[in-house]
Amino acid sequence: LRLDERWGATPSAIDTCLRVAEYHDISVRLEFFNDGSNSS
């Protein structure tokens, strides 16, 4: 399964994805991009 912040990876979507992945014993790919605006 793949989650991407650009597709609306809300907390509930992330939770559902992780639950389904655990149930079916499959991996999850998370893609979150940093545009550098929050860099220190």
C-alpha cells in the first residue's frame, strides 16, 4: 500500500492503511516531502 501526502494522507487514512497492511501482512510506503520551508 502507498500513502502520499499529496493525496490527502489524513490521520484516519494513515490509520486505516496501517491496519489493513497489518491484517494482510503487507508493507506500506509513506511519501512525505519537505519543501524546505520548515527547515531550521
